[in-house]
Amino acid sequence: MDKPCSTPNPVATFRVEELIRELKTKYTVINVTHNLQQVSRLSNMTAFFKPDVQGIGRLIKFNQTALILINSQIHQLRHILMANFRNRKF
């Protein structure tokens, strides 16, 4: 799924997230998103990709979601996470 909840509508987001939770009991669901809150709610495993100099996405981290979001030691991943939170309005 490519950004299945990109709409700002919270009701639609909730319904899509419910569907993802149901589907992942029977299927492997691959979700492409920039929404780290959604990743923490829906994902068991997480992969981060970063484009190389040729623009090809390279895997920089793959692990259990909780381990990645809490304990990451990779500089590039910390940069991605911090950039995401800097752009948030609290």
C-alpha cells in the first residue's frame, strides 16, 4: 500500500488502519508511508530506505519496529526521524 492514509480525514484513516490490522492477520502487508505514528501503530517490522547517489533506494535499516523507533544507532535514520518531527505541529 502506498500511503494508504494520506488523507487528513481521521475517520477514513481509522477505517483504513482497521482494515490493515485485519488483513495483517492473514497476509503480509507492505505499507509505504512517511507517517511514523502510523508505523508505530501498525507495523511489526520496519524497513528504512535512502536513495543513493544514483537515486536508487538502498536499505539502511530493517528490524522490529519498536527497536528501530526506540534504539536506532544509525546516523541517517536519526536524521530522518528528527527531520520528520521538526516538521510536525504540536
